[in-house]
Amino acid sequence: MKVLVVDDEQLVRRSLARAFRLKKYEVIEAEDGKKGLELWIEHKPEIVVLDVLMPGLSGPQVVSERGPQSESKVIMISAYSGEHDVTTITGEGIDLFIPKPFDDIFKVVERIEEVAGVR
């Protein structure tokens, strides 16, 4: 199963990627929304983890650009709780919103697996 992790914070991106790889997922990483959108279209991952605020395109903009043809489960993550929070994000093509910081990266991955129907 392929997972795309898109986050401009290298530590968050690498931590999520490492946790998914330990569970034997194929992981693709992008450091901004524009590259994330390109990789999403090219690789067609089953799970896409997007930060809300990023250079180029924000997470919600990436989802909007990708459009409804995607069958990926989309997980939005953010430390920012202003305009884009759990009440405004869900229902816009987003399957799950997870606030940062994470207490336990492995519990985050388990929660994503539950939403994706992997567990």
C-alpha cells in the first residue's frame, strides 16, 4: 500500500514516513503542496497525509486541485487551529483531521489505518 506524506516540516514528514515504513508501507514524501499534488497524481497512493499550511499550495488547495476523482483516503494534519480546524476541514474531501503536535506517532498511524480500513 502506498502512502504520500506532504509536510514542509522535515521532522514531521520523516517521522511519519519512518512509522509507515516500519509497517511495510511504500512511502512517498513531498515538502510542499505543489510537489505533493504532482506525486499524488503520478503515484495514486491509497493514503495521503497533508499538512494544512505549506508553501506553494495549502493542504485544502491540494485536495481541491486533485478533485473528486481521487479514491485516496485523505488525512489533514495541522498545528494551526484557526480557519482550518476539524469542523471546517471535514466534509471537504478530507477523511480525518489530526492536530499537531503528536504525542505518539505510532498511534497516529494506527488511527490513519482505521480510517483507511487497513486494520
